[in-house]
Amino acid sequence: MESTMNELGNAASVLDIDPKTAVGGGVEDVYGEDFATEDQLITPWTVSVASGYSLLRDPRHNKGLAFTEKERDAHYLSGLLPPVVLSQQLQEKKLMNSIRQYQLPIQKYMAMMELEERNERLFYKLLIDNVEELLPVVYTPTVGEACQKYGSIFRRPQGLYISLKEKGRVLDVLKNWPERSIQVIVVTDGERILGLGDLGCQGMGIPVGKLSLYTALGGIRPSACLPITIDVGTNNEKLLNDEFYIGLKQKRATGQEYSELLHEFMSAVKQCYGEKVLIQFEDFANHNAFELLAKYRTSHLVFNDDIQGTASVVLSGVVSALRVLGGSLADHKFLFLGAGEAGTGIAELIALEMSKRSAN
């Protein structure tokens, strides 16, 4: 640990940062990332500062033309970039002008994903500064089309894929992820992606998109977020016959085989990242979604946005509306179309609130 901390101190020196401050509580470096604290070191097998050509290929630390002349000299970037220095604000203006030229939302989505792959900090600056315009691009509704076409537009893997092939060694697969300080995991098995049905492994677009919102709107560091897709096959015949499909080409596993893989996954997550990591179940089929939430809510920190998140937002709206309409919850009738996760979750939460208010 002592040698590791010395290396961090050397890194801080190169970046003109006080190493004592950097190591003590995690301080923002010139690239917008926090140095890991002593008990929060990531990639424990190596601590280094990328330089030269490799730095320009590192999306977390790459700043593109925003590198100053001093930084270019210090990190061996001279000659690897055009001589002009463009501020992040100018880069943002340039990229937004470019994105607005695209006619189709999926084209804008792909442009944003390509930006995230090369300059993560600029990606989040664009998203935060233009959230009303870009949120529908990086998440719903555009992410649905992206998931449908995920195989054909697939360029670079994002997140972690755990398939039936890894059954029995899920912990080893988790250890392949380079970050060690994970706070939030969004996981899907791709069986009920939005209103589009079973998209199998191509559902990865959902955890990736959801976690970009955790960062842009919730302030969680990108390095603390882990998108995961559990691939147990798909019942979508179109995907099974698609030569570009990126997942297992087999019918979806059910019953004991499915439960055992999910249980191994949940146990491995706790073992790898501790008890405080939040596991958000996303776009599971109804029967699995409710069962997983009930099974692990007492042993893990779990959350289902479809069941709980949507319900809490709707209930808050209903309660707020009572100030205008008057009366109590029990005085009103609520109509639900279908019995999906969101509708069922809303109904249960409204009923729970009614019972609590009547008890008081």
C-alpha cells in the first residue's frame, strides 16, 4: 500500500496537485476525475497516469483539443494534436452544432455514444448542459430503437456481459471489470425492454443509458457505475435468426437454471463490491421482477425502477393533486390499464398509502 500511495503522490506531482490533499479525501484532478482515496483505490494492480498516444485513447482522461500547451508538454502530446487549443466550451458548441445536423434520433444517439467512447467528460458536459434536448436521445425513447438495432450498430463493448456460459464462475467475470469501487449496478436480462418485448442481450442499451442519467442527473461518478446484462438466451425468433445478434442464440432459460445463475450473480456482487452497492433491476419480465425484488430485498440493497420508482413518482403526483381536488385517497377511484410492472407497482403503493392514512 505504501508503494501505491507513493505512486499516487508522484502522479499528483506531475499534475501539479498537492499529493497530501489528493490522497486524503479524493480531489478533482485536471481531467475532472477524483483521485481514489486510500480505501477506494481502483484497479489495484496498477496505478499510473496515461500519457502520449494512449492518453488520447483513454475516454476518461482524454480532453481532445482542450489540452493546454503545458499539459501537452507534460504528457508527451506535442505533435499528436493540431496546434490549436480549444476550450471545453468551444468543443461543446461545435459538437452540439454537429449533433443538431442529424435528422434521425438514432444518428444522434450513435454520435453521443461515440463521444462517450473518446471523451467521457465532454459527453457528460453536453448531457448536463443540454439535458432537455439530449435526455430523449441517450435514453427513452431513442434507446429503445438503439436496443433493437444494437447488434448492427455495436462497435465497442459497454458494461459487463454475464451469460449462461459463465455459470459457476460469475465472481471471476466480475473481477474482470477494471473498477473496484462500484456504487451502483443496473442489471437487466433483456426480457421486457421498454414496451418492445424480449430483446435478449441487446438490452444492454438500457443499463448503459440509465447509468448515464445517474451521473448526469444524480452526480454519481461514471467509474462508480456498472451496467450489466445477464444473457440467458432469448425467445425472439427474429434475433435468433439474425446473423448480427450479439447474444446467446438459444431459447431463454427458465426455472432452476435461471434462478441458480441469478443467485450466483447476486452473491458474487456482494462478495466483490460489498453490501452497500445498489443493485437496480431493470426491464425484467413481470414474474421475475417481483420475485427477485421479494427474494433479495432483505439481503441486498435492491431497487426496481419499473415497480418502485415509477410508483413513487405517480403517488407523489396524486398526493399533490389532492391539494387541488380535495378529499382523501380513499375518496377517489383509480383505473389501471393492464397489469404490467409499472401499473401493478403503482396500484400496490397507492393501496399501501391508503392503508397507512386510514390507520392514522
